Amino acid sequence: MQWPDPEPISSERLLLEPLSVTQAPAMVEVLADPALYQYTGGEPPSLDVLRERYAVHTRGQSSDGAQWWLNWVVMLRDSRKPVGYVQATVEDDGSELVADIAWVITPRQQGRGIASEATQGMIGWLRSQGVGRFTAYIHPDHLASMGVAQNQALHATSVQRDGEIRWES
């Protein structure tokens, strides 16, 4: 399937710019706080790791074309400083397009509704591309991410994967 390229998205306070490898240096600082990995595991990535990761993500789809990979850097509109990212992996489940979504905002900017605003913008764009359903996997102790999911009209299910709960629309 031929998937469209991600486009810039804007909201009241934010700009979502399609991911590029050139954004890696700025994102190293955004992703440097170890607190970001409390629920997801892992550690802050190096510049080389981010460049490699972004090179893969910007391909836009899996090698077999079954998944559409969309990634945006979240920037504050007034300063154009990056504060995190949102992403979606879209698949056709046979009846509709389904997006598994995620969001990451630097701890320095959390608690201001940025993740919800960015995710809402991404979902709006995905809906305009024909995506009909949304899922997210959230650690059962990550209350802030649960709030973001609820703000997007997602609800928790009984499905678990790797210790995380599936939320869906």
C-alpha cells in the first residue's frame, strides 16, 4: 500500500514537524532526562543512536509495506524549541486503518497539556488520512500517560503486552 508522507501539523501552542535525521542533535537534549524511561525502560540515546533510529523511522514504512510509520517532533510554537515527539504505526486490519500511537514530552515541559495537544493534532491528521481506530500501550503506573489517553477518548482494555495495558478508541 502506498502511504502518504507526514505533513506539518500546527495547534494553538505547538508545531509538529515531520521527523528528519537533521533533528537528532536537538532531540538528544530533549530525550536526555533518565526520568523519561521510568515506565518504558531504556536509557537516554546518544546522538549516533538517534541518527540511526531516525534514519529507519523516516523510511515511512516497514520493508513489506504493511505498516506506515509516522513520526513528528513536537515544538513550542513561540520558540520553535523541540520538547518531545509523537508517533503512530498504522496498519490495515482488514476492515479499517488502525494507528498504534505514542507520545513523549521532556519532563521540563510535562504537566502543561502539551502531550494531549500534540496527540490531538496527530490524531486529527491521521483521521483526515482515513485512520478510524487508535490504540496505545501504557504502563499501569503511568498516570500522566493514562490522562493523555483519556483526553483522546481512549479507554483501558483487559489486553496486556509486555506489562503494558492496551488502550483503544
